[in-house]
Amino acid sequence: MKVVKVSYIILTLVAAYACIAPPVDFPSRPEISFNNLEYVETNQADSLIITVNFRDGEGDLGLNPRDIEPPFNELNYPRDQNGQLITYRNRPANAPSFNNRDWVISPLINNVRVNDTIWVQENPDYFNIFVRFFIKRSGQYTEFDWSAPPFFTTFNGRFPRILTDDRQRAVEGQIRYGMLSLGWNSIFRNDTIRLEVQIQDRQLQRSEPVVTPDFTLAQIRRSR
């Protein structure tokens, strides 16, 4: 995912482990279950790491860096009623204000450099792991929206292909997904939070969401 130049620099790290398994009772749609949560502090960005177990009947999980053609393209480009790209200068009333997520300067579109600031929309199918954050206060959960100011970002990401070829076979294993930030403590402090996670296969089938137990950063802190 992109590094956003705001107060909190955000990156992701992913590791996936799988074994080939008999196809008995393995679903076509991926299934996941919660495994573990860790919070690791370092001298630089701290890491919030979630591990989920997965099962899949075809093994079509994961995307490699070259998987960028539709439907896995990173960005979509809205157009006006005349089919023209929408520039910041000629933006409609419903367009967002300038930020590094919704606007791109001089993008390369269909191998042509467009020397302007262009409105873009993130393609959700570019990602294959999706993470939502919720803060618990007075017994109620409220989603923490990373796409809103001042962050304009997402913790959705990609994990690599589980299998190295396209032969279909059942797989199961673990995905360990690390989210790096300089701001975990300053954002959440002593808040009680939980995560909701889904994965998606290359047929664009999403798993049912898995919800973590409630936690604070202190409760899942791991010694370096």
C-alpha cells in the first residue's frame, strides 16, 4: 500500500504459510478464523500483527506484484459526462478536496502521461485482505475511519500467491499480516479496540469477516 505523508507513516508486511490438503469439505469461498494478535514496539515504526487461519478449496489465494491488470488494477479514473478525465481545476461539487489518496499528480494512464492533477478512486479488488478498526466506548463499537482526514489511507493490503502455479487444489494455512505505524500509541492510547478481517480470492469471493477479541495495545504487547 502507499506511504501517506501525514503525521503517521503507514506500511504493511505480510507472510503467508500454507500446506496442500485433501479437498474434503474445503469451501470454494475462502474461510478464515482468528489465530493471534501482537503489538511490537521498535525504535522506528511499531507493528500491529494479526494472524488468521485459512482454508480454500481451489487454492486461488494471493496476488503477486504483476497482478495489476483488471480486475486487480489499483485505481479507477472517474470521467465526466463527455468521457473526459476529471481534473482538480474542473472538479464537480461532489469531488473531494485535495489529498494524496483521491488525487494523483501527472499519472500514467494507459501508458500515457497525463500532466495534470486527476481524480482517482481506489479499486477495492486491488486488495485481497481487508481490515477494519473499531473502538469500544461505553459498551458501543464505533468504526475508526482511516480514509478520513488527516490520514486519507487504508490498512487493506495484499498477501502474495499461496501457490506458485494455477493448478487448483485445496490449501490451508496461516496469514500473518503486519501493519506498521508511528502512531499506534498516540491514536489509541488505552482504548479498547477490535479488528474485523476478511480475505478475498482471485475469483473475487470474500470470506465471511472474522472479528478479533477486544484488546488494548498493552494487553497484546510483545517484548522485542
